[in-house]
Amino acid sequence: MPTSERSRLVADLIRSRRSVDRFRPELPPREALLAAIDSARWAPNHRLTEPWHFYLCGPETRQAIIDLNAELVGAQQGPAAAEKKRARWSQMPGYLVVTYDIGGDELREREDYAATACAIQNLALQLWSMGIGSKWTTGAVTRDRRFYDLIWVDPQQQRVAGLLWYGYPLELPDASRRPVEAITTDLP
């Protein structure tokens, strides 16, 4: 494939990817997620630390996350908000948690988080290329100690970078970005 065609295909994939809010109910095959994780692990990472870990949540873990989130929302906003949130989160077909290793110095931790964010983008793009949408969330539930217990992670060794919902999009949201000239500065 000529370089210009490959470049156009990559640009089209990046520009067309969207964070999906509404999914069809069917769960994509596990093999698709494993292929996306395989692409994710090729993200750049300083000192080749490969700090990421991917947790594919089965039905029990998924339900426990939904319940914990509803409990947290209920404590802040009341039972009606909790049930609304429970209904919304129950519509998400797939749950994937991504963590990164911690315990080094502050600079290394920042680098490892950045590398994990790159891995999540690789994962999202690979899923998108297969017609699978995703949404990366970092809500309060992902910072609650009980969340770590649900995914069997020691918060002294790993930190949650995000909870990703995934599935086949029910609809695609519109998106726009500021022009390149608005975000680019030429330095002398």
C-alpha cells in the first residue's frame, strides 16, 4: 500500500473515532477485545516499562461496579439519581478496566500514566476499526477503594487509568475540533 494511502486511512480512522454513549445490547466477541489489547500494548512507553494491565470484566464484576456506582451516586444525590445511574450503566454491554503500575518516583508515574493513555487510545482505535465503539470514563467510582477490591487490584501497586465501556454503537455522536491554526504556535 502506498504511503499516502496508508496515511489517509490512519487519519480517517483517527478522525472518525467517537466516544460512544449509546450501545446496542450485544457484547462483541472476546477475540476482538484481545486483538485491541494486542494493539494497545504497542503504545510508546518510556524505559519500556509497559505499565498497563487490562481487566476484562465478566457479568459479576460488571454488576458489582454498577451497584457500587449507584451506591455512590445515591449517597450524593439520592435514590432516584442512583436508580437512573444504575439503569444507564446497565445499558453498557462491555466493561474493561485499565490500570498502570505505580510505586516509582513521581516523574516515572506521570510517564507511565501517559503511556497508558496512549495504550487506551490504541485500543480505542483498534476497536473502532472493527466497528466497536468505546467510552473512557474516570468517574468517582474508579477512585473508590472498593472498586479496587472488585477488580482484585492492590491500590499501592496499580492505579486505575480508566473504566472503558465498549460495544457496537447504537448511534454515532457528532464531533468537531478547533482548527489546527488555533492550537499551533510557531516558535523562533
